[in-house]
Amino acid sequence: MKIGFIGLGNMGLPMALNLLKAGHQVTGFDLAKSQLDAFAVAGGAIADNANATAKDADVLISMLPASQHVEGLYLGDTGLLVNANPKTLLIDCSTISPKVAQAVATAAKAKGFFMIDAPVSGGTAGAQAGTLTFMVGGDASAVECARPLLEKMGKNIFHAGANGAGQTVKVCNNMMLGIQMLGTSEALRLGIANGLDPKVLSDIMSKSSGRNWALELYNPCPGVMDNVPSSKGYAGGFGVDLMLKDLGLAVENAENLDASVPLGKLAQQLYENHSKAGNGQLDFSSVFNLKK
């Protein structure tokens, strides 16, 4: 298959590399030259711009930072919906507002395109290993067309519903994750303040009713677990500002629907405080060091 991939960042690059390894022809584009160079070294073709990425592509995949970037890529007189072939299947793996995902998909459908939203969970490690979870919104037929490709990048592919449903699942999931990380950090901090060994405490809680993903697989306390950001100075992984963005999407969605998310709002405020203290580019597990 000929695949165009726009957005070769920390998540997009390893995803695109897995498609290359699977034998597909992948043409990529990113604004960062370092990412393009890394992709080229691995055998990927480089496009001069986003629209060129979609030329002759059977499938176009985008992995961008926020809603406005997705709107800018697909919509308008210079957007992909004007310049791409309607036979190209569009897959947006960005994490964006469900409302925006629905609007872009509606515009795509009006132009004759099939489009799905397919945000992911699993972090950079999952992207590298090809074990991501895809939360997919869109027509069932389009999802099935995309499934063979998604399976080259992920282990679990879930069809959540119509366009926008994948984004809704993602913001719900990440709101819960943000809350879990804060709770896990507080529990570990309390144990340490009482003189407990954080590794022993983590081992016990991971076999008890407080067990959760952050505690078991992404422990925020330095030295407890190898190969996680907390043991690497909180470098890499999923940034504080990205978590803050996703919490903002969740709170915005809740307010639009008059849904109650008091813990989501509190988590948003705490991550915002942490970001303003100069930690926005660190991994989100660095909230372990959140000051009072």
C-alpha cells in the first residue's frame, strides 16, 4: 500500500516506521527536519509539503498536536480535502476535540472521502513496539478497510461508534489517567513521608485494591521502576502540557454536555499549576514532584 503520514513526532515517527517494516511504501512529512531525517534514514520517502504527502496515497494518516492543526491540515482552500484524491482513506490519529473530529469528518464525507478518527493509547513505548490501542470512530466499512494497517501499529483496535466516538473515548481515558497519576503520586508521597520504601509500597498496592496502570506500569517515583520516565529525569514519554491539553478537551466536552467532572477540573488545575512552574515539557508523571 502507498501511505502518506503527516506528523512524525514522538508518536508518529515510530508508528510510520512500523508501517515501513510491514513492507508498505510510506511518504512522510513533518515541520521538524530532525524527524524527517530520522524517517529518511529508516528508508521512508520525504514529501516537500503536506499536500504532496497525499499524492497517489491509498491511505493518509495524520498525527498532529491539537484540533487547530487538524482543521488547518484538512479544511480550507489549501487543505487536503481539496487537494487529495477522494479515493484516499483518511485516518486521523491525533487527539482532538470530538466536536472538531465530527466537523472534519462531515466535511470529508461531503467531498466523497471516507474518514475515521483513531486516537491512540500506549505512549511512545507502545508506538515503538507496535502495541498501541486504537479507539476508532467512523463508518464500520471504513474501519474495516483501515484495520489491517492499524494492526501493524497496534495490538488492540476498538470501534467505538460513529465519527468523533474515538475522540470521546480518548478524552475520557486520558482524564481518568491524569486523575490516577495524581492519586498514585499522592499515595506514594504519603508513604514516603511515613518512612516507607516506595518500591515496597508500590509492590503492595499493586496487589491491592488501589492497583492501577500508573502504579504498575508507569510508576512516578524515581528508582522504583526501570525504563520509565521517572527514572530518566522525567524525559520523553507524554508531556505535562499534552496531558493538560487532553484534560482541557475533557472538561470542555463535559461543559458542553452539562456533565459533572469535578475531579477532572481539579486535575486540570493541578497540571496547569505544574506546567506554569516550568515543567510543561517533562513527562506527566513528574506531577509526583508537584509542590503544595
